[in-house]
Amino acid sequence: MYWETDEAPEPTCAAAVDVAFPLRGRTLPEAYAAPLAEALARHLPAGVGPDAVGVRVAHIPSSGHGWQRVPGWPILLSRRTRLILRVPRERAAAVAGLAGAELSVAGEQLALGPARRRELPSAETVYAHRVLGLGEDEETLLAQAQARLRAAGLYPRRMLCGRPETLYLPGGPVTTRSLLLDGMGAEAGQRLQAHGLGEGACWGCGLFIPYRAVT
């Protein structure tokens, strides 16, 4: 006898996980990506290189209680602000040991609160705030992204680029764009979150997170 049910399949475990820390301090510089990566590199545990860690800051406030953040000014941190490090699953415990570390980021003193590990969810639609190393104009970026995704066995049905953004790196400013991918399947979206796309994960580039559907 064959009996089919509507039970959901068991969730899969991605090759990477997020390790989140409350980010305690007053401000971050507006161009924080490079100095934050540099400060973190000094504290990473043995066996974990900077290139193996994706760095993202979540819950950055842009307004509140009558104020509006002015472009060019430092970023005020809130109690909800989190530093999220995306690392290979086998390195998560070692990276969680950064809890309590004190960072000097462009002269601003910051501290990491208790670590919390988060699984990467399955997601049909994913979004990266910055993508680097696939070309600066939209046509080139989409063509390069499609080629790399297909090589990895990922086939999104829709790809959308955002406006150019300048990212200030030690070697000088570079242009990045946001990228939204949809229609590749939830398991494929999870795999893409784990592996990223393009260069510069330590500067927050190529890191995808779930996004609401575009249809």
C-alpha cells in the first residue's frame, strides 16, 4: 500500500550558519564595512580566516523619536543592532567565542554581547544588499551572476539589480549593486545563502537573506 500525506519535508541544514551578537556601542562610521572587517580580523579564532567569514550588521536605525539620520553622519546604534557573522557550520562554536570581545572601529569602541546561532532558512526569494566582483553595470552583473549560479546548479527565474552604491575599501572606492533572485526553489535559495556570490563577504558583499516574494 502507498499512502501519501501532506506533511512538510524535514528541513535541511545548510553548510553555513549565522552567529549573531548584540553590537554594543554608540555609533558606527557611515563607511563602516572596511574598518569593521579589519577590527574583526584581529579577534578571529585560529583556523578561521577573514575570507571565511561573512559580515553583516542588522537593524541599523535610520530614524526614530523625531530624528532622521543624515547622509555622511555616523550611524547611531540601537539595542536591536546585531553583528551577524556567516561562517561554515563546523566553525560556528569557535566564532561564538568572540562574545565579549571589544572592537575599535575607526576610533569607536564597540563590544560584542552573547552569541546566538541561527540556522539559514529555506527561501524561494533572496536578496543581497551588495554584490561585488561581477561587474559594475547592470547588464554585465546579471550575465556574470547567471553564469556563476548555473555553474553551481542554481537557476533563478527572475533577477533584479538595484541602484549603484559606492563601497569604500582600503584600495579605494568600488561600485556595488544590490541583487534580488527569485524562483529558484527554497532549497536552492538556502544553498545560495550558505555559499554567497561574488567577492568581499568580509565587507558584507554577496550575502543573501530571505526576501518577500516578488510575484
